[in-house]
Amino acid sequence: MHSPGNISGHIVDIIGKRTFKGRITIAEGHIISISEADIVPDQYILPGFIDAHIHIESSMVTPMAFAEVAASHGTVATVSDPHEIANVCGTDGVQFMIDNSRNAVIKIFFGAPSCVPATTFENAGATLDSKEVDRLLASEDIWYLSEMMNYPGVLNNDPEVLAKIKCASYYGKPVDGHAPGLRGLQAKDYIDHGISTDHECTTLAEASDKLDHGMKIIIREGSAAKNFDALHPIISTHPDDVMFCSDDKHPDDLIVGHINLLVKKALQLGYDLYDVLKIACINPIFHYNIPVGHLREGDPADFIVVDTLVDFNIIKTFINGNEIIPGNDQYKNPKKTLINQFNINVQHADILKVKDIGLIEYPIIVAVDGSLVTEKLFASLPTESGYLLPDFSKGIIKIAVINRYHDAPAAVGFIQNFGLKGCAIASTVAHDSHNIIAVGDDDALIIKAVNLLIESKGGLSAVAKDSRIHIPLPIAGLMSDKPCHEIGHLYSEISSFVKAHGCTLHAPYMTLSFMALLVIPKIKISDLGMFDAEAFSFY
């Protein structure tokens, strides 16, 4: 890293809605002065991009490794929810993320996870009650209360849920929301409890409804859930109340781009430059009260340099006045004991048998490409010796969730649209409790994929008759201690392997990881069984 002292170019004043030729003088990590100039290089200087909601764990690398790649795309800060690792390792996991991020090349602002576990209908590795959440929120390292997924608890005035929200209010820290599909009076009630954002809107009507009740909407474009196309009209109607996020970004996608891709997409649709940049660069600073500069005198010198305001190719990224030099050995994970929790023995294929209990039709998960929301199907299934079988003619195969925290019976169900043929895949990235989740068309292959993860204490696996591929994730079964480009390459390989065996999903592992997320409609599966995510009860 190095500090430029001063830098010149076309300066983009987002708040003032003007671009002018100028010079920026920097000292001790801050902007000392901004002055106009007659002759400047043909480059544009503007505040850097901010991801307003992300689970860094989903990039499968540490905050330090994530940051180096994100910086190359012009990201200067993230608002990050360590919910995933908290579900595995509790507050020790949150502290791991904070400690690892201290030497990251961008600014990472963590929240206190509000829903660990996310529901009472699954087994996680830890529990964060209101007392523990209060302890976290009291810390200067915690900037907000992370997404309140338990919206039924909010609406029903659950004392423990309300106590967590009250803690955030006491410390003057905002509360993030998570209420997919909530509309009307229920949405108003949820918002009136003090919940300020939602990144789960999938329709313009839902987003508009929540905006009308005073909520800020975070437009999400991640590896699995992509809502930009549905929500982008609010860029022009509510530029002060919108932010951008990725939520979950797998390593191969992160290598390609980050928030910069949303900026380009919005501008290509003809939205006002300053509105788009306000959403991408400024709004998160004010909403979360985070110390990130936005190109004013006295600010931290956090900014980017791009070639044009059309192509937005990143030339340089500066944090606290220091230029981030790609490939300059800035990323180096601390050598310390890796954190994890994995306490089960190898499994046998018999655990995957599903007894026929005599129903005419059984609930089937229907995976939807590019969405966290699933559809539900009820179908009759073939049987053999009193056990249910997949129906390959309808593309219905088995899905299983196995508790990784202690030995317990597996939960086994059926799913459509994965398309696997002669293949099984498994993962310990399984929102939100991160048990082992697996899907495949053959019990023997499924159990082989599962056992690869048990033996390595976490990761991703894919198994076919004569071949297999495996990515170990030794940090909580969620992250690698290797650089992002290395993991991104391996992730592309395993995705290609799965697609070569019939899967047509854009992001098979990301889609699989959300099949256990009970707080997203319509039907999911936890380690305890098939779950109706609309009625919030087991089948």
C-alpha cells in the first residue's frame, strides 16, 4: 500500500450532483482539501462502493481474503452479518471474523446476529440469547443488530425477540430486517417495532409497500437470489431509501465482480448517475453510521478511481489514503488454530431410507433457479419393500439433512429440479444451522458425498460412480484459509462437475445451501424433517 499525497482527476460530487476537474490532498489517511483545477488526468474519482448486507462466510474464504478481491472491484466497505459462523461456533465465531478482519484491506463492519439459531425447528451449533446479543451490541466492534429473521416472533411480541431489538435501541444501533413476502398491516407492525431495512423483497409491490411504511430497501443481487430486475424502478422513485447488497456471494462470482456490477447494470438502464452512486456509495454510511469517507474534506480518504462513468473499470482503490495494490501480498491469513465444530461419525446408506406411511401424496421441494423461495408440490411416489423411492420420470430425487453437531437420525425428503443423474452432492454450507445437506439420485452416492465431509470436518463434495471432487472448508465448515482465487477456481471446477452430471441450476451449491433455510417460503427441510415454511410447522 502507499499514499498518494495528492491525486487529480474528474471529481464526482454525489451529494452536490456535479462532476468537476479537481485535486484532492491527503495526509494521515484523511482528505485535507479538495480544490478545482484546470488540467487533470483523464480519470474519475468518486467514493467507493459499499455492500450493505453480506455474509462473508458465503464467499468460502476469510474476511481478509474476501477483502482483497472485493477491493479490486472498487468495494471499500461492507456491512457484514456473521450469522453463519455464529450458528456454528457462537460468539467465538463472531470474534474470529472480527479478529481476522482487522488486517483486511477494506473496512468491514459486523453486526450482532439476532437469530442463532434462526428457528426452533432445527439444531444449530450455538445459541445467542438476548444477554449475549446485548454483550455483543455493547462492543465498539459491532455496528448494528443483524437481520431479524424471526418475523413471527416480532409480530407475536416474543419477549426474547423484543429484548434483542430493545438492546439495539439502547445502544443506538440500527436493526436489519428479513421478512420475505410480508405486506400490509403485518409489514407495518414489523417495521414499527424498530426494524429499518429489508433485503428479501422479490416483487416491486412488496418493496413499495415496505417503503410506504418507512423501511429502507436493500436491492440484492447475489449468487443465488437475484432481485435487481424486479426492484430496480425504486432506484428513481426512492433514491434516498435504497441500498445495494449481494447477501451471499460465492467465490467464483466474487472474482467476476461485486457491487460495481449493480452500478453498471443500473446505469445501462438509464438511471441517474448520482442517484445510482448515492445508493451504492453513500446511503449505507448514513444508515449504519459507519466511518467511511465519501469524498469530503475531513473524511477518511476512502475512494476509487475509474476510467469513465460509463464503463466504470476500476483503476485504483484507496482506503484511508492508501492505495490497494492487487497481488502485492497484502492477503495473508494469521497462523492460528482454525475454529470449527463437527462431532459426528461416518454414516451408512440405511439412514437415507424413507418409510411409506401410506399417504396418497407426499410433499416435494421444488427448487427455483435464481431464487431462495421454493415452490411446493404434492406427488405420489413409487415404493419398494415399504420404503419410498425417487420418481426419476418427474425429476424427483432425494434430499437429506444430517446433524453435524451430534449423532442423530437423518431427515430425508424429496426434491425436484436438481436434475442430477448418477451423481450426489453434499455441503456443510447449509443455511442457517449449517448441518450437512445432500442431494442425489442414488443412496450409496449420497452417503459417499456425506462421508467425505465428515472425514474432512466440512466442505463441499460431489460424487459420481467413478469420480469425485471435494473442497475442504476447515474454518467452521464454511470457509477455507486459502486465497479467494484458488477457492474460486476449485468452486468453478466442482460446479462444472455437477452440471456435467445433469444439474441445470446456475449455482447448484448456493441453491442447495438454502434448501434448509426455514425462514424462506415455501417448503424446506431441516435436520428434524420436511418443513412448511408458510405455516411454520413440520409436515
